[in-house]
Amino acid sequence: MITRSLKVTPKLGLHAKPAGMFVREAGRFKSEVFVLKDGTEVNGKSVMQLMLLAAEHGSLITLRISGPDEQAVWNALEELFKRKFDEA
């Protein structure tokens, strides 16, 4: 199991577009992905649940990834955050 934290990089937080990008990336893998913020945990493969976190720019979220390809999931999601979800 991998448990690591990241800062939300999109300017408007994890709104619909970046949440969709996150879910598409996480959905490519078999591992389970959970996202935690302020004591609330949601399924990282659900756009609606991710948006319910109301994770604003600069907030800290924790990813909990478990499964056969957990390291690959972490690498892909970390890269998405580093790229700032391709915001211009």
C-alpha cells in the first residue's frame, strides 16, 4: 500500500475537468485509489466523489493506493499533479 500526500495544483482546485483527468488516469490501473482530505475519504475513481471533497488550490490531499500496480498508479498521478493538470 502506498500512502502519500500532494498539494492540489489546479488554480480552481479539483473541479470537473481536473477531477475527470484524475479519474481517467486512475481508471487505467487495477489498484484501488482513495483520496483523503480533512478526514473525508472518497473513491479516486469517481468524479462525483472527488468533487465532493471541495479540494481547493493549495490544499493537501492524501492518496491511498493499494493493488498490483500501485507504484505505477502513484507515478502516473504524481506526474499529473506535477504537470498541473495541463493548465495553460
